[in-house]
Amino acid sequence: MKSSMRLFIAAVLVSIAHGAIAQQPFRMPASEQKNIADNPSWTAPQKPFRIYGNTWYVGPHGLGVFLITAPTGDVLIDGGVPGDAGLIEGNIRGLGIDLHAIKWILNSHAHSDHAGGLAQLADDTGAQVIAGAADAPLLERGGLDDPEYGNRFPFPPVHVARKVGDGERLHLGDLVLTARATPGHTKGNTTWAWMSCEGKRCLHMVDVGSLSAPGFKLIDNSNDPNLVKDFEHSFATVAALPCDIPLAPHPEMVDFWERVAKREHGDANASLDPAGCRAYAQDARKVFEAELAEQRAAAALTR
């Protein structure tokens, strides 16, 4: 009996200890503070606005965060850097939308500039977080032990309620979102596609997963030996997508603000860029191949 009681008390103490750890405030390292400070647009306020149909821009100026509204529930894509959740929530409320109308929060990829606010957003909305299966472990450990960045850019750990694979279709009433696996930038990097309509005119919306490899070791990478093949697959995938209005985690990837400016100056169709996804994939491929050639040449000199 005493032995059983001791085991019970030990289990309670362990549970309390784990709870205390989970509730500790997130501490941002200096490396991440500098990264955010060097990119002030990531936290710059941006008035929310309708992109097309039921698709809205609700993020800071420099990070694409998108809200898709539907009678059966709303969907949010990405969550900005740690600390951005309040800005995003304020933008959503500014549109007259109840945070609890959000049923799903999708993630493009498990980096702190897009996953940093997910935990708070999920807590404040009650929404389920959905992400590419290969990124779920990185999201749940808060960006620690990232294959490329180590522990430099952590974020509050996120519980992933649903893990999706390539081509998986998510149904929320009549709203359908398709996950396309575009690995490379992260192992679970995901491009999200859906349709938005105005009247009878329905357009293909695509939130293109990042296709860059900033500072990545592209050859002899023991952490990700399939990295080059993954990027090649992703370039081809994005280039082939039906894509009327390209969106992106970083708006400049697809010249988003240039198109918005033209629309504000009277060009009603400026948001459309059917060649935008293909152009971004082609440009990203050129940059990638140049870096790959440079790393191969450097490696050859040391052999």
C-alpha cells in the first residue's frame, strides 16, 4: 500500500513538473530578436483587406497571413513571428469576424516567421492546427533542432491536430483546400490551394510554399540527404499548378504588393497573375541552381 502511494505521489509530482515546464514563458534568443529586428516589415501593421471573394489579407505587412471565410467555419493560414498573434487577431476582429469562427489554422512551414504565433492563435480561437506531416515534429518541438538552423529561431511549441500529405483535400462544408507537398525549404513545406468566387467567377488561389534555400548546405547534407531532389520536385510542382492569384508566406515572392498597388489605382484585375506561380518557381530554380553549382565547385576544390 505504501509502495503504491509513493508511486502515485511520484506520478503527480512528475505531472506537475511537466505542467510547469509547458507553462514557462517563451524566451526568444538574441539570434531571433536580431532576425526580427532586421526585418521590420514582419511586425509592421497592415490594414486587413479583401484579396478576392472570401479570401482576406490579415497579417502584418511583410508576412502573408490569410483568412478564408465560409458559412461552415473560417480557415487561417500561418501565424507570423512570435508576438504577432495580437496583430493578426486585431485585423480579424477589424473585419467584424469572431475569432471563434476560425475552425482550422493551416501552416505553410515550420519556421518561426510563419509558425511563431500559431500556439497563441490556436489557444485564442480554439481552432485545430493542420500542417504537412513532415513538419509536425518540428512544430511540436517549437522549431528546436531545425535541420538547417539548429536552435537559432525557436517559437512556442504547437500541437498539430491533423497531419496532411501531398494532394490531401480538406473539406469544411463547401470549402475545399488542397495540400501540395513542396519540400525543401522545410521537409513538410506545404503549398495550399483553394477556390474563391465573386458571383459566378471562381479563381484558383495558391499560397505558394517558400522555395528558397538561404544558407542551406545543399551537398553532402547528412541532416537531409534528399534536399536537392526535394527542391527539384517542388519547383516542378509549383510551376504546374493552376494559379490565378498567387499568394505567399513572404508577399514579395510573388510581387503581391505591386499587384495590390495597381488594383488600388484602378486596375480591377491587377490581382490576377496566372503566370505568377510558374514565374516564381522558375526564378527560385535559377537562384537555387546557381548556389548549388557554387557549392559543388567549392567542394571540388577541397577534394
